[in-house]
Amino acid sequence: MKVLVTGAAGYIGRHVVDKLIERGVEVIAADIRYDGVNEKAKRADINIFEDDKDIFKKAGEPDVLVHMAWRNGFVHNDMSHLVDFPKHFTFIKNMVEGGLKQVVVMGTMHEVGYYEGAIDADTPCNPRSYYGVSKNALRQLTLMLCQDKGVTCQWLRAYYILGDDLKSNSIFSKITQAANDGKKEFPFTTGECKYDFISVDDLAYQIAATATQTEVSGIINCCSGKPVALGERVEQFIKDNNFDIKLQYGVFPSRAYDSPAVWGDSSKIEEIIKINP
């Protein structure tokens, strides 16, 4: 099996490349730089934002595309999301029309917007950020394209990711940086909102397991399936890392689109891991 991974040098992408290589897959990596990318991966000299009808051939005619490239994913209302999403779709469309048979795309819980409870494939979407709107539109177009062309499509929704924290921009990376800088207090929200936390290593494992099978497709939650309060998880993170820092609760309000409790329905990813451990 030959798999093209875009965004291969990204926070999640580097881990996905490693997990695919562990499975004996031939990996072709595509990114604007290759810092930290497994040297066993080949490199694709392609520009995914160029409307290139021959990009499938230039990318090495992969069996599977794992499309993870995305700018400014941590800045939810950056205008780049609206500018870029049609280019992402054009890239996927050109790959499919070139002969690609399996498309795996990284989505997000932010496609759904404000919601309380477990998110599954049928949960209505009402995104409340430019990031969520753009990912949601790309999902709708990609699923439609793949259905029309008879191509396997797996849209992966990620939740709250931690691990490899200095390379991310999450609350965990910010606390790590603050602790390393010698700060004793960290301004925080109430910490009451509950989320679905997953380590970047487990997430990469789930992505690799999904991409190397076709029995389960459609919208798939890459998640733990368990809601945990943000404050509880962050306190555990501080304890696990022996950081000498305390949270200042209630300094910041929750964002308007943050739910009191939201998590992923893990039934499909559990099915995938059962058939393709």
C-alpha cells in the first residue's frame, strides 16, 4: 500500500507518518518543510494549492490520500480558512479525477458548533467559527465528490488533542511553556467544560488504522468517547509533569461556542481497531 500524507511535518502529521511506516506502508510525505518527518518516508515535490490536473501522477499515484494539511488550525477565526478551503477541495478533486481510490481527510469537532452530548455521524452541524465553517464545507463537498466517483471517503473528526505539547498550541502547550519559564500561576477558565481528550500518539494510531482499511467509511470520530472536565484533565497534566504551577480559575470566560459537555461517539473507530488493530 502506498499512502500520501499531506501536512506530514505538522503537529499530528509527523506521528501519522510514523504509525503508517510501523504498519509497513510505503509513505509519501508532502509539506512545505520536512523537519521531524521520518526519514523512511519519500518526499513528494508537489504544491497542493496549485490547480494541477496531473498532481495524482506527480504525487506517485498513491492508493490512499491522508489529507492533513491546514493552515492556522489553532486560530479559529483567521480569514485564511475561508480563502484556503476551495483550494483544498480542488486538490482532492484533482487527485480523485487522476485515479485516487481512497480519501482520508482530517476534520474537527468544530464543524458541529455548539452541541451538548455525544457527536456521531448524524449530528447536525452549525459551525460558529471560520475554521469550523471551512472544514464543514470541505466535508460536504468531499463526501459528495467521492460518492459521485465511487471513491472510499473517510472523514475523521478530531477532538481535544494533547501530547508532544511544545509542538502544539493547546492549553497544555501553554502551561508547559509557562512552567518552563518559571511562572507559578496560570490564568484559566472555570475549567468546568467537559471534552473528549486523546493523546496525539493514540490519534495517529487511529488515523493509520482507518487509512489502511476500507470496510468502515464515512464520518468517523477519532476520540476516546469519554467526557472529562477541562480543569480535571489539566490538573492531572500538571501533576503528571511535576510542574510547580497553579491554575487561576475564572480569569477567562469560556468561548461562546464551547459546550458544557461534548464528546465523540467512538463506536466506528472501535470497530475499525477491532478489524485492523
